[in-house]
Amino acid sequence: MILITGATGAVGRPLVEFLAGQGAEVRAVTRAPESADLPAGVEVVEGDPSRPDTVAPHLDGVAAVFLHSRTFGETADRLLSLARERGATRVVALSAMNVDDPLELQPSRYRGDRNKESEEAAVASGLEWTSLRVSSFAGNTLQAWGAQIRAGDVVRYVYAAFEESLIDERDLVEVAARALLTDELAGRRLELTGPQSLSHEQMVAVIARVIGRPLRYHEVPPEAAQQAMIGNGLPEPFVEALMARYAAYVQWQQHPVTDEVEKILGRPARTYAEWVADHVAGFQN
Ligand SMILES: NC(=O)c1ccc[n+]([C@@H]2O[C@H](COP(=O)([O-])OP(=O)(O)OC[C@H]3O[C@@H](n4cnc5c(N)ncnc54)[C@H](OP(=O)(O)O)[C@@H]3O)[C@@H](O)[C@H]2O)c1
């Protein structure tokens, strides 16, 4: 049995679906089972990983745990020691490629994400571990620019030249599944990226080509963008760290391409253009 935390989210849901499709026994943890809407055959259980005692009753019979870095608050060690006590032997930790950066350049920490702690708890757990040090998700671009592209042809955003290698979440999911189902990736911190590094402006050009629209990137000063994002409800410390990250890395690629996905899966990582093609509806009205 594989226990998945964060099972209803952008990573967890496709991971649950992929594992179930491979015939694996999956137990999905969610705080809201009534609305989880996961595939038939998946055991959906109620629990909140940030309160490990609520997950404890669901650990019996679990061999491997997927530790999702948004879910456990400050309790990853406790969660994994409970899993080990109940007989688990393996943990796969969702982490991030920027975990060794100064904390003020890791925006997601300001929303409660704990990528560093996820990896550290896995390594210290006494379980067979794998850490998934992932570059930025391709889905971030839909969150950042989707509304503007649905509304018109101009994308107003910061740092046109900022470059990174976005990963297709499905590649992350397939690597995670490999790590959960086999011992091939045990004891490794895997730096997982997409197959090419693209600037913000190049990403928008890819979207334009794939959806067949004349999109234009209009660079705006960070201060103006920051005010707009805070006005739209994003927490100020998060936005400040995001802008600091862009400023710190605008001269070089933040996440240089690695070939880990291809080496592990035996096929090239999916391109950003493929990701856009599979999410065209999100960019259209
Ligand atoms: N976006 C990126 O570029 C990137 C890159 C590297 C690493 N990461 C890391 O990946 C994680 C985000 O993954 P994701 O996109 O799958 O997240 P997500 O879509 O927000 O899903 C996370 C799931 O975890 C549960 N959850 C959310 N907040 C929680 C909380 N405070 N306490 C307990 N459970 C909570 C929710 O499930 P229920 O409501 O069903 O309980 C939710 O569906 C973050 O830790 C992020 O730092 C992201």
C-alpha cells in the first residue's frame, strides 16, 4: 500500500491516478474526503498531515509514503517516525531545486511550504528515501498569465529575460511513481527539470505559437507588478521573495537543465510546448 499526502493537489492527484492506473494499491490522504473525487479503487481517507495523529490510523499496511511539502507544517519528522513504527520502509519526499538557496529567495516558504524540511526529514527518517528536487512547475505559468491571456494579447509581467527550465508535472509524477514502486532511486536527491531553459519572454512566445495568437510580452517594473499582485490577494512576503528570486537570477538560468528525467524514464522530458498543447483550454475563453 502506498500512502499519498497532498493527494488532491496539482501533484498528488495525477500521482494517485498514475499509480492506480499501474495497478498499485493507493491510500489517498485528504482533509476533505467528501470532495476528493479520486478514481474508483483508491482508498480515500481523512487526515491532515500537519496533525500527524490524524494520519496515524491510516498507516497500517503502508509500505511507502509520498511526503508532500505543502501539507505537514512543522511535523514531517513525527509523521515519518509514525510511518516507520507502523512498518513503512520507504519515503519519497517532494522537495525543490532551490532548497539550498537563502530562505528569502524561496517564495513558497512564505506560503507555508517546507521543501527543505521534506528532504531533511526523509533523509533522517531511517526509511529508504528519495528526494525529488524539482524545478518550477509548468503550471505556474498558467496561474501567472492565464487570466491576462484569456483577456487579451499582452502579457504584462516582470523580468522578460529571467530563465528557468519548467518541468511538466506529469514527468514529476512518473519519476515519483518510479521511486515509490521500486528501489531504483533510493538514497538519491534527484534534480528534476524540463528539457530546455526558457526566458519569460520565450515562454510567452511558445504559448503564442501553440495557441495560435499574436501574444506580446510587455515587461513591467517589479514595483508595479508587486503592487498589483498584492492587490490581487497574494501575501506581501511571498511577492517580495518572488521578485527577489527573479532579481537574483536574472543574469543566469535559475534551474539549468538536467537529464535526470530522461535517464530515469528512458525517454526525453516533455517540452513546455507539449505542456501548453495539453492545457490550451486554460489560455482560452
Ligand atoms: N510550483 C512549483 O513550481 C514548485 C516547484 C518545486 C516544489 N514545489 C512544491 O510543491 C508543493 C505544491 O504542490 P501542489 O502544487 O501539488 O500543491 P497543491 O495543489 O496546493 O496541493 C496540495 C494538497 O495538499 C493539501 N494541503 C494544502 N495545504 C495544506 C495545509 N496547510 N495543511 C495540510 N494539507 C494541505 C490539500 O489537500 P486537501 O485539501 O485535500 O487536504 C492540497 O490539495 C509546494 O510545497 C511547493 O513548494 C512547487
